Amino acid sequence: MELLKQTERLQQYLTSLRDKFEQSEPPENKKDREFFILVKEETKPIYELLNKWEEHALHAVKNREVQVHPHQVSSTRENMELLLMHSYYIDARRKRYMELYKSILYVLDQIHHELSQS
């Protein structure tokens, strides 16, 4: 049930990233080296988890353990990467941010629901 734990962890990260987006101000200088290093350090574990999650999720799709399309898994990873950057740099409109958020949440919830039922 590694995929279930990874999915739950990504759901937690997703919520905290949304809170960060809603409560933070954009950086004064987007080219600030110190800010870039901070973002890189804080997001590294999320990127690593995301890569492992994608691998496990695609394996689960292949073995018909979850009923999502492989493209949904890949798109979720890509959308999460976009959302990560928007959460720190606050450089997307709220509507666009929430579209990404809901898209990611939908797939994570679907996978979580199917895995916790089995």
C-alpha cells in the first residue's frame, strides 16, 4: 500500500501549497538567488515523492488496481509541478491556480478512494 501512503502525503502537500498561495505575497524580486535556493530546498522532497508516486501509480494502472488513465497520472504530476511553482512565486491568477488544484485533487481522491476500498 505504498501508493496509498504516497497519495495521502501528496494530498497533504496539496493543501499546504494552496494555503501558501492564498496567504503569501509574491516575492519582491523573482530573480532573487536566496529565494530560489529556499524554494528549491523546500520543494525537493515533494518532487521526489511526486516521481515515486507517478511510477507506482502507473504500475497500479497497468495492473488494473486503480481505474484511471495513464495520461491522468502523468498530467497530475505535471500539474503538481506547475502548482508548486505558482505556490511560491504567486504568479498565476487564482482561477487558473484553482483549476490546477481541483484537477490534481480529483485524480488523487480517485486513486485514494479506489485503494482504500480494496
